[in-house]
Amino acid sequence: MRILVAYGGDSPEREVSLNSGSAVFEGLAQAGFTLIDGCVKHPAELLEKVRIEGPDLVFIALHGGWGEDGRIQSAFELMDCPYTGSGPEACALAMDKTISKMLFGKRGVPTPWSVEIDSNGEIEGNVSLEELRKMADRGGLVVKPCCSGSTVGVTILKSADGLEEAVRLAGTFSERVLAEAYIPGKELTVTVWGEGQTAQALPIIEIRPRLAFYTYEAKYTPGSSEYLCPAPLDAEVASRVKAVSIAAHRALGCRVYSRVDLRLSLDGDPYVLEVNTAPGMTGTSLVPKAGRAAGWEFPELLSRIAESSVKTVRKRP
């Protein structure tokens, strides 16, 4: 199989993608695949590389923007070019946190209360800025871009101080901003493998950031966070976390693999924050850690992703 590794892009997550792409390239080389370097900045460059090289598969190691929101996946569909991960619809739904949370609500997937703030500062549902202030003072508030990842532009408020600044910061990365109830408790993530009724959860990871919360720096600076895999949870709680994660994966129509990020409340209730359809593959990334806990070293994990993606394409009508 000739695999083109697509990475780089021009989103705020470009640096992470460059690291993911390098790691994926090295891992696939160890697995014995013939590789094509697809480091690009703009989608036109990538599509031209695919047209010229005609790979058997594109391994998507792009994060954010057009590489993860369904646009490049749609282009590959039109070119009849197999690629890794979820299809255009699932990618678009997962990238837009407002829409994915609405879908979670319809499918019974627990997710924190939230409201959207548009580019004019209008808050949905007749919620006032003063009510958001009170919520921040009472239990905390998370303000983040609706369409971004890697904790870029995210602020956790433990009081109303800085609310307007947090909204402005998130607004620099997305036209729409999400204000979400903060859930005290544990930070968890679950890699879900497969699709539909065959989807299964790999071992749960608990993240213990050494900084105030799981920031961009805590994610990508070695030693800034402690990762416990499998997470030290009661069997009943772990079962609920896995079930909720699989339900979120299914709700969006994800395939092959995804990473579901959650908060586990102090009462042991899981709340889904978001689903990542093109999760990180760096040296500190979570999917490789979960794969290793399941008995798959990095080259085998990448091989499984590649082979499952090709089989998924062959099954489609």
C-alpha cells in the first residue's frame, strides 16, 4: 500500500500537525509501508499531490480547519481517493461543538449545559451576560471557540472576572463562541474504535495536568501532565464512561476511530465535551497511549488505522 501522509495545513494547530505528521511518517515506515510526504500549507497543494501521486490511501494527520472539518474529506470523496478516519458529515458535525452538542442531546449523550454567543455578542436562548456572570461565580464557566481544537482559545473561569476578555479571545479563533458549565472532577479521554454497532472503547485515560487545567502547553509539553491508563476507576464508572463515549462516536456517525474527551463529575457522572475525528499523533498524544494500553505499539496502531480505513471504503456502496 502506498500511503500519502497529509499534515501541516494553515490552522492554529499547524505546529501540532507537523509533529503528528512526522510521527505518523516514521511509524508507518517502521510498519513497512511505501510513503509519500504530504506536508502542505494549503488544500490545493494537497489535492495536486494526490492527483499526481495517486496513493492507495491518504493518512490524515491534519488538525483543525479544512483538514478536520469535512472539507478535505469531501474533496477526497469526489476524487474517489481512500483516506483515514471519519467521513465528511461526521467530521463537520464533530468540529462544530454547538451542533454536536445539540445532536448529543437528541441521542441522550450527557454533555454540559452551554449557550452559544455569536459574533455580535448575542447570547442564544435569551440568556443575559449577567446570568453568565452569576454562573461563573457559582460553579465556573468554560469559554471556548465553537470550531477549534487543541484547547486553542479556551478559558476556564472560576469567577465572573475576565468573562468579556475570554469571549473576545475565543472569538479570534471562531466566529461563534461557546460558554459551557464547568464540571468539577476528572479529565478523561477515550479512543473509540470501529463504527456503528461494532464500535468499542480502548482503555480509558485519566489526565492529570500539572498546570491549572489541560492547556495547549499541558497537552504538548512533555512532563506537563500525568497520564493514567487504564484510568483508576471503579468498574461500574468505567463501564458508563465507555458506553457514553461509544454513544457519542455513534451519534456523529464516526468511523474507524475517534477520540472522545469527557469530564467525570465528583458524583461519578460522565459528560462528553467533544469528539475528535483527526486526533493528535505526537509523542505526547492520547490515542497512541490508549493503543499501547490495548497492546498495540504505535506502528501496529497506524497499520490498523490504515487497513481499517481501506476496508471501510470497500464496504461503502
